[in-house]
Amino acid sequence: MSGRKVGIKFILSVMAAAAIIGAGIRYIVDYQQQTGPVGISGPVTTSGTARIGGKFSMVDHKGRQVTDRDFHGKFTLIFFGYTFCPDICPTELQTMSEVLDTLGADAEKIHPIFATIDPERDTAPVLADYLSNFHPRFTGLTGTAEQVADITKSYGVFYSRVKSKNEPGQDKDYLMNHSSFIFLMDDAGKFRAAFRVGIANKGMVRRIQNELTKS
Amino acid sequence: MRISWVTLALVLNTTAVSASAAEFKIGNLTVETPWSRATPGKAQSGVIYLTISNRGDAPDKLVSISTPVAKRAEIHRSQMKDGMMTMRPFSELTLRPGSSVLLRPGGLHVMLMGLKTPLKRGGTFDMTLTFENAGPLAVKVRIEKIGARAPTQ
């Protein structure tokens, strides 16, 4: 993989994503600041400002080619992160695992997904190894740099590699900045809610239960 | 008889406190409950949380961290800004007199990079914190489960 080329492509895709989805995400952030840790509710979807989600083609943690259609028929709870992150990402996956446990039988109606924003390090086997520590029903998604750029663009997720001052040989230890939301999509792949990082399980469980009964 | 019961109660109380929280001291600095999270087999990174209190009159600084389980250990802060999660390294951590610095999930933490061995839940490992004035302090870090939000002890 040529770093420069990917870098330019990446910047372009981030700019494109910003142009297309920026307004929607800004709305989400504003909305969250007003409402606290409750997640995004109806107004976002009904206002038509947020077009979150859409078609994607990725590789799952078992190395299989998958598309968004493979996840239709159930709700998805999708979080974008990277396994090298030892602080926030495991906390969020733990939260998602606990939410699924709390949902009980309703958890069967949900595909939990961890999608990487760091495909260079997060290969399918790395994701499989990582996810074996969380809820057994998690699917990991990775892919080429382009595939990851595409799915993040459709979800309005931004990410960037932090410039490192590492010495040669330590360049595998880079950090990533990334948007941190957990998205709830319905059985047809339509956006239902976004939860910000750090949200309490209770609020998330309640919201998911509400959305499931609406379907 | 009554006095000895009081004495016994005090002794028991002290024992209970020291057993419930691991404490490491050097000079006026106290490091409490250093804990880590278990890592998957192929993990290259890890994390450590702890609380450092400065009970002295002068400031000190945490200037370096080392552990045999990783090539590098740095202080980082996770920060959420406009929906973006960022991680930023700190070259040193200032410890003001009479105050405590909390390293806990979602904020300040010690980031381990170049992990040499997977961290197994329930185990412990060594870490040395070096302070500008107080000098080096060896502590034991307890390993909790992977997404733990707080130490179990």
C-alpha cells in the first residue's frame, strides 16, 4: 500500500464526506448537546438532514466478502473504531455487549458490528481475535482502504491517522482520531439513532427497545 | 479488655483498607490501585489506569514510565471534541501539591505500545514510574477484564 496515495485519497474522501454529511452530523452533535446522553431521536430522521448509512461492501472478521444486504432483516448496532485503541474502543464494545445482555431475547433482533477505521492493522484475523473477547454475536468489518473510506463516508464518520514522531521501526504504533458514535440502523438498513461514546447502558437499552417496537 | 477490643478493631480496619486498595508510596507521593485491561492474543497495545496523589507542599512531575511487558509506555489523554475522539500524548504529567491526578477510562491513561506479551485477566505485572523529584517508584499492576471500567478490588 502506498502511503502517500492513500493519504491523498483519504483527504479527498474526508473532504467529500464533510461536504455531504457534515450538516447532518453537526445536527446530531448539536442535538446531543441539547438533549444529553439520550441518543438521537426522531427529528433527525424525519427532518431528512441526516442520510446516515447506505450500501457498503466489506470483509468480515472471518474473511468473507459481505455487503449491507447481508445485514438486512435485523437491526444493526454499529460502532467504528480500531483495535489498537486500548481506552475508548474496548469500553464501547463492553457497553454494547452489556446492552445486548440486558436486551435478553430482543438481542436476537440485532447484529452488533465493530467496523474498523484502521484496515492497515485491523485485518480479519486481528478483528476475530479482538472480538472473541466481547459478545459472541459481534461481526467485525474491515476491507481495503477504499472500502473503509466508502462505509465511513456513508455513515458520516471521520477518521485520520495522527502524525507520529516515532522513530523508524515504531511506525506501526500510530494513533487514529475518529468520530465516535454507535449507530442503530433498522432491518432495512435505515438510520434510527446514534449514541455518543460514554452513554450509559440504560439509555441505550431503552432507546433500542423503543425502536424495535416501532418496526 | 475494652481497650484491647478497640485496638483489635483498629488493626482489623487498617488491614481491611490496605487489602482493598493497592497503595505505593514514595516521599509525599501515593500511587493507588494501578490496573490494566486484559488484551487479545495479537494485541500491540495496552492500557494502565491509576491515581497519583501529591500530599507534599511542592509540585512534582511524572516524567517517565517503564514496564517489562511493553517497549514503550506513554501518558495519553482521550478527548471527545465535536464528536471526534482524539488521543494526545503528554511528555510529562504535573502533580500539584495537595491534589490527585486520576487516570481512568475515557481520559488520561498510560498507553502501552509494542506489547511483548498478552496481558491475562487476574494477573499482575511490574511498572516503574519515575518522578522528577521523588525518583523512581516500582508498582504492581493488576489485570482486569478487557473492557473493564473500574478495578474489581
